[in-house]
Amino acid sequence: MTESRKREKKDLSLTAPGETKKYIRDFGVFDETTSDGVLVASGRKFHVSKHHLASHSNFFKSMFFKEFDESTKDEIVLENVEAEELQKFLETINGELCIDDKCVDGVLRLSDMWCAATPMNACERFLMRDSKKSRKDIFSIARGYNLQKLKDDLISKANNHAELQSILPSDVMSLDHATMGAILKKFSALTTSHSRIGHYEGTPQYYSHRGPIPQPTYSPT
């Protein structure tokens, strides 16, 4: 091991001076058995396995193992990448359950940018099962990253027309065909269910593509 590597192993830590935050995985320490590359984000160094990273990301597979300038560099500086985002991304591809509402947007951004399915799927599962974000916010995220399973899940969980409408964007026609199909199918199912119950008084005005759906009226006997 070179002297610079020895000093790096001794001096690098998980936190910046004055910070007390701890992480599940320590990528700040060089491990000669697993580390063969260094990523730098926001001035912080992360020791990684190139092969492991490449197995999860086509972006890094090309960077490390094809004829790119970065393939021969000891350190690769990642522009427009926050250290916290990279920390969570690396923890996720190493099997840690670390996704939360604070980091999910950042990990999704990196996963999308780096073509990484594992952390993308982990974020989708978290948003589907454990997130405390509003359904409208989650639906917006699902649209942004084309997470069709998540969109379908949110649509299927709507218990009435109001809940369904609450998650939709103002410009519904901007939605993709698959999502529009799921919404129309759910709308039809809710309308049929509502009609069977027979509770009409005081119900909101519902709409189809042809306009308002007529509501039944009653005359005193």
C-alpha cells in the first residue's frame, strides 16, 4: 500500500469536521481487498469497487471498462452530485435498507441518470409502502421517473372519485396512455360501485369525456 493510501485510510472519515452524522456503510476508508476506484462528490471521497458499481449501472460500466478518459483515472469527480445522495445510492446497491423521504428524490435522480435499476426499484418500493409524502407528491414523483407500478398502485388505492382526482395533475391530458387507461378503468369501477350503493343525495358532480354525468333526482310521493 502506498503512503498516500495509508494516510487516506487513517485520515478519511464518514463526517466532515464538526459533524456527528453516522452512516450504515463507510465509503471514506480505503479497503485494499474491495476498493479499486474513488468517486468524489461535493469534495468528499468514496472508495468503491468498480466491478460492483458497474454491475449495477450501465453508466459506470461504460465509464470504467470502455475507452473513456475516466477509465484510467485514480479519482473521478462527479459534477452536480451531492455527497449525501451518493452515500445513499452506494448503500442501496450494497443491500442496505436506507431509503427514506429525505433521500428518495436524490437517489431516484442518480439512479435515473446512471441507469441503475436496483436503487430505482428500492425507491419505488419505499414510496409504495413506507413513504409519508402525500399521494399527490408521490404520484408526481412516479410521473417524473415513469414508475408505472407506483402510478398504478396509487390509482388502485383510491377509494372514491375525490381521492382519485386529488392525485392527478391539473393537465390530465398530459399523462401517458398507460396511466390514462388505468385512471379511466378506475373511474369506471368507482362509478359503478357508487351507483350500486345508491347513495345519491349530496354526492359531488362527476364527469366523463362527454360532460357531467346526470345524477338521479327524487320527487316526493
